[in-house]
Amino acid sequence: MSVRLSSLARTLDRRRLPIRSAWKGWPNLMPPITVQTGARLHFGLLAVQAASGRNFGGVGLMVDSPGGVLSVEASDRDECLAEPEIAARLTAWRDEYRRRCPVERRPPACRIRLSQRIPPHAGLGSGTQTALALAAAMARWVGEENVSAPELARRIGRGARSALGIHGFERGGLLVEGGKRHPEEISPLVARLDFPSEWRVLLIMPNDRHGLSSDAERAAFSRLAPMPTSLTETLCRIVLMELLPAIASIDFPSAASALREFGQLNGSHFAPVQGGVFADPQMAELAQWLTDQECVGVGQSSWGPTLWSLCRDESEAFRRRDEIASHPSSRACTIHLTAAQNAGAIFLGV
């Protein structure tokens, strides 16, 4: 094998070809492809069961941790090195990818290795980020280097409602998606800004409780009343006239206030199916305490139970982290300090 690799390398050097492109016909010799991605915070939707126009849409932010790391490498047979629950999903996504990708780009037998995982069912977009990391790795592994995130999502069956994680996987930053007219459509990205690099985000994650997902999430949406048009209009005004200008001008108080109001209004609409503005009573208590401590930017990511708290810099984040850790409502929680990820997922060692 070393002789064949050496011969190939000399051929590449003589022809001055990109080494990665030359592996297209040599999948069994190709080095592993490793993808690293951040997590996605979901601040809320713009429309639910809209009577007209587009449905869903929303606002989110990519953060650099907790992140995921996944690799694909050659193997004599298909295998997946991960915990049983996620291994089953990875296997299903791999099979779906092979069914939907171009026939000439169908990946052969491979070993999937998930070496680092975003906490699942916590409101951090773990499923989408892991699925897209797999799709991106498989595409790159057989020589497709510029497949868009929406196309990867189609190949692997993601994007039924929100597309924030899809666009975030590709571009990072603060994201606004415009919603979809048809169920099979992937919601378009309508605005994207770099999030101020000095700002920090604290994530408070209960260790023993999970948010809604899969069948439970679909059932909750089926029970949810349509969002009034007036609420959609208010949410759109907050995004366009308050949040985006505040981010663009690095106005921390205005951005924090806009995010909190946006989340509160979303939580009020979802309260009948999640039990309140916040899905978890313990997190609701902590959010109220933070508000009483003049923490303006605080809210729930997606279905929770993860709570986010926006801090203007690292010093404030360290101080607030210590204060939260001493509060009774943070018992059995992980408190994680992170920052915005203003770029998409990366390929390691490529």
C-alpha cells in the first residue's frame, strides 16, 4: 500500500494536481475526513401554522462550544463507533445519504466515528449538526468539495421545520431565516451578521432533563394554536428594527433586550404545550432570578431545557457564572461559557 501511495504522490507532483481531488477514484486509500462543528441556539420562530405567506422562520446563533467532531474513514464494512442511540441515527442518515446523493458519488463502505457530541435533546441543534457533519464528511470523502449545506440537508433528510442549523453549519454567526411555503422547502437565509466577538454566552443545562424531540416535538406542534398574525408582525419588527441594528452597531443593551423580548413572546405562545414561557420550572425560576439581578439578555433555546444568558464580555461572564453556580436553581446543571462562532463547520487535517 505504501508503494501505491508513493507512486500516486509522485504522479500528482508531476501533474501539479490538487492532492484532495486526486483521491476521487481511490476511496479505499483516502485519508479520514474529520468535521468539527459548533452548537446552535434557537431564539424562537416567526410564524406557526400561518394562515398565509411563509411558515416557521426564526432567529438563531451559532456558538463555538459545546461542539461535535465526526470522522469518516475507509473500512471493509459499514460500522459506526458511537453510543447506541446516536449510532442508530447515524446509520439511518448514512443510508439516507446514499439513497439521495448522485449515483456516481455514492460512498462505499465506511467507518463513522463520533468522537465528540453536542449534548442531545437540550435545544442546541445536536441532531442537525451531527447529521450535516456526516453528510459533509461523506461528500468530501468521495471528492465533492463544494456541496452546499442545503443540498447536504436534502440528501440526509433534515430541515423539516427550522433551517437555522443548516445555514449555521455553513456560515456561522447570527442568522435569520425567512420561513417556508412548502413542507419540502428548506427555509432561505434572509439575514446573517457576525456576532460581536467580545460578547459571551452562558449556557445553563440541566443534567437530568431533556427538551422535546422527534415524535414528541411533532405532537406538540400539532396541538399548538396558530400564531396570530399580529404576533408575527411584532416579532418581525423586533428582528428588523431592534435586534439586527443592535448587532450591527455592537449595542449590547439593545441586543440583549431585543433577544429577551423575542424569546418571551415566543415562550408565551408555546406555553400551552411546554408548560409555561420556559419548559422547565427550575430554569424558569433561574431566569426570573437573573432578570431580578438586572441580567437583561436571558432566554430558552428551542424547546429547552437549556437556558442562555448573554454577557457583554468574559469578565462579566466569569462573575455571573459564579453567581449562578451558587444559586439553588442551578443544582444538577452544567454551566458552560461559550462565544459566538462566526464561521461555518471546519474540516480538520485537510
